[in-house]
Amino acid sequence: MPYIKQNQRAHFDCAIEEIIDTLGPDWNAGDLNYIVSKITWSLFKKNARYATANTLIGALECIKLELYRRQISPYEDQKIIENGDL
């Protein structure tokens, strides 16, 4: 995951928190898909080139992998401990 410096995060965090608060606890996959699509499509339209497409797709793939590695896999490991393996 491309971690950015702490001082750079503050620039984005307020907007991100506002989106999260707007979604509320009843968000769904369609909501998330719309938000991510709107951002990525807008970035592509600003610089429609193969390199931009490649960068966006690569970033999305890494986001997916990092989510699984850092959040979902440990959750699944804990559930195996709680409920037993196959």
C-alpha cells in the first residue's frame, strides 16, 4: 500500500470522513461502487491515456489486495479460532 506522509493525509481526511459520515451505517455495495467509480472515472477523464488507465486499475487492484491482507484475512483467522476450521 502506498502510504503517504502524515502531513499529506490531513489534506484528504476531512473529505473522506464527510463521505463516510454521509454513507452512515446502512451503506451498501452500490454506494461504495458509485463513490469509487465517480472518483476513478473523473481522474481518467482528466487525463485519458493508457498510462492513466493502467495506474488506476493497478491502484484499485492493490487496494483490494491490501484490504484482504490487512483486514479480511485476520478476521477470517479469528473466526476459524472461534468456530473451528473446515
